[in-house]
Amino acid sequence: MSDVTNITVIDNGPIVIKNTFELFDGEGNSFTPKKDTISICRCGASTNQPFCNGSHHKIDFQSIVRALKESS
């Protein structure tokens, strides 16, 4: 496995984090994910915050994020 942590913003869905990482709340308390790939909720509807539980499908969450391309 690569040492690089991959973070992907899924169209109309969560943020997926793969590989080794640490996740903390606003007070610095650590979450302990049980696997090396997790999905973080972006829609705010998950009952398992900060993790995604698929609620974005039920509320028709819409968000497509694209990285800015450098102009030459």
C-alpha cells in the first residue's frame, strides 16, 4: 500500500479518505475508524456524524466540486 493518503470528494456524496490518517473533532478528541477507508458526511443528514451513512441519497444532496486547473 502507498504511504500517500488519498482524499476524494465524491460528486453529490461524501469525502472518502483512504490509507493511514488520524481524525479529530473540534476539541482534539480522536475518532478511531475501524478500517483504512472511511467516508465523511458532506450533506449534514447522517445520523452517524462525522461519517456518511448514505443519507445524501434520501435528501437528494447536490454538490460537485472541481479542483482549479492551472492556466499556462
